[in-house]
Amino acid sequence: YAFEQARLATEIELTHSGDNPVILPAAERIISNGNFDLTALTLTWEQLGQALAHCAVGTANRCMKLMSPTVAELPRFLSARGGSRQGYAELQKPLAGLEAEIRHLANPMSLSPLAVSDGIEDQSSMAPRVVAKTAEIIERLRYLVAMELIFAATGVELRGVVDGMGVGPQRTYAAVRALVSPLDDDREMSADMTRIARMVVGPRC
């Protein structure tokens, strides 16, 4: 819903004139209007950012629970070799950092413009920066999703239920394992995360 609202508002903005006043030579009219005000557009992007932040919080919490033996009833940190290895423990801090950054970026920005031109221009939607910070949220969220996909793939392997999954989960699992091998021993994982993060957004990334 939030994405569709932002898309619709953006399409409207791109296909209309923001001139004020609007000059209509054929009708010999000059019309004052408020089309220059992008607040409606900005609010849809603020909404999208907050919706994505909710997704990020859910993703981060699921990741933490997958690594918890108390909750998931799987080896701690999803280590295939138990306590003799770290498993995915080293990813908890970057995971928490990404989630915190996303929540920070989701805070509204359009409510605090500074008046300029001796106070005459006292209203600003902050639209460019709001759209930019939403892009920053998406950039971080795809890495959180990448972590969850890798953790989930490891979880079903440790549970021994790979062959019992449905068609959709099987395809997702296969896509993950085509890019990232199982974590049989501790290794540096930034390249693994990057490959899956690129997969999440498709071949354009």
C-alpha cells in the first residue's frame, strides 16, 4: 500500500506543472495555485520509509531468533559445529547497526524546514532529502533481508527439512545456495552478504 501511494503521488508530480502562477495564453488567463507545494508527495515517501522500517524491525528480530537456541531450538548462532565455532555470531552487530540506522532514517524530516527569504518562504516539503533517505533505507534493508535469507537457509539445513519444503521456499533456498555455500566453518562473510543483497534487488544492481 505504501509503495503504491508513493508511486501514484510521484507519477502525478511528474505529469503536471508546478508553475505558480500558471499562464494559459490561449485562455488569456493567469491562475495562482499551490502546485509548487510537494507536501502531499513527501508524505507518501515518509510513509514508505516508515513502512520499510517496520519490515526492517521484523526482519532483524527474526534473524536474532533464528540464532537463539532457546527460541529456534537450533544450534547457537546456527553453528553446524556447535560451540567450537562462531557461526553467524559476528553478524549480530552489523545487523543491529543496520536496523538502528533504518529506524533513525525513518524519522520524519518534512516537519522541520527553516524559513528563508526573510521569513517569506516559511514552508518546505524537504522532498528531495526525504526521497534520498528512503533510498538509503532500501539500501540497508536489502542487506538485512540477505542475512535473513542466509540464516533461514542454514536453519532448514540444520533442521533437516530442505526436501520437505514447498515449491516457493525450495526455489528461494536454491537461489541462496547457488550464491552462498553452507557455513561449515567460520569465514569472512561480507562477500556472501553482498551477493545475496544484489540478488534481492535483481540484475539491475
